Amino acid sequence: SASRGVRIVVCESARDAVDGADIVCTVTSSREPVLHHEWLAPGAHVNAVGASLATARELDSATVVASRFYVDRRESALNEAGDFLVPKREGLVDDDHIVGEIGELLVDPPRVEGRRTPQELTVFKSLGLAIEDVASARRIYDRAVATGAGTWFELGGLRDADA
């Protein structure tokens, strides 16, 4: 929205939507790729947070092969992430293609290496972890309290009888 300094553009296709994008987020329940490697700009980063079945995927195999590939949890990705498992079944990648878990990248000092060049394609495949949701909610809450943002209201429990 213009009031938030964000430009919103409606596109005719997924290809048009990602043209020249630095960051691409896929959040679909697609069983077939909705994003293709040749559409991505050099140095793009992809957050693939949709498809979460071993047979479903949002990314084509070429995107996975060409990327530094990170996951939220290695064990989950090796069992449930079709975005990774399909190219693995095709013999294009093996388990070592997973560079690391996002937590290993975000700790100080990092346990795994991040992007190595400005032109490198990176992918974060998330299957969703409750702890990530809780940590995100806590961070948002703490920032809201610190800045006085938001509106406080009670959820459930005892309510004022006069309300």
C-alpha cells in the first residue's frame, strides 16, 4: 500500500511476478512447480513455505539444484519436503545438498556458511515448526510493547460482567 511505502503490482503470471525480484516467497499448496529457475534473477533468495508433502512441490528441480539450500529442520525436509525429495528421487541432489538448518545459519557465530557471492541463488524450504511461530510471535510482541504499538485485549478467561 502507498501509505506504508510498499508498491503493489498485479501480475498476469507467476513469471511476471518474480521478474527481477530479489526475494521470492512461494506460499501455495501446489503439487507441481509454480516457480522455475530460468525466471529467477541472479542472487535471488526464495522462501518456499507452501507445499509440505513428499510428493508436492512449488520449485522446479533446476531451482533446487542451482541453489544453496537451507531448511527449517533437516529431519523433516528429508521426509516431507517434496521440493527437495523430488529432485533427490530424480538423482539430481543428495542429502548433502542441504547446507544446513536456518538456526545453524542464524546463531552467532554461524555453524554453516551463508551466501558466498552476491549472484548466488539461495533457497529456504520451510515445512513449518511451531517453535518458529512462537519465537516470531514473541519477537513481534516484545517489539510492540517496546514501541507502544498495538492494542491490548484479553483472549478468553474472565470477562467484565458489565461489558
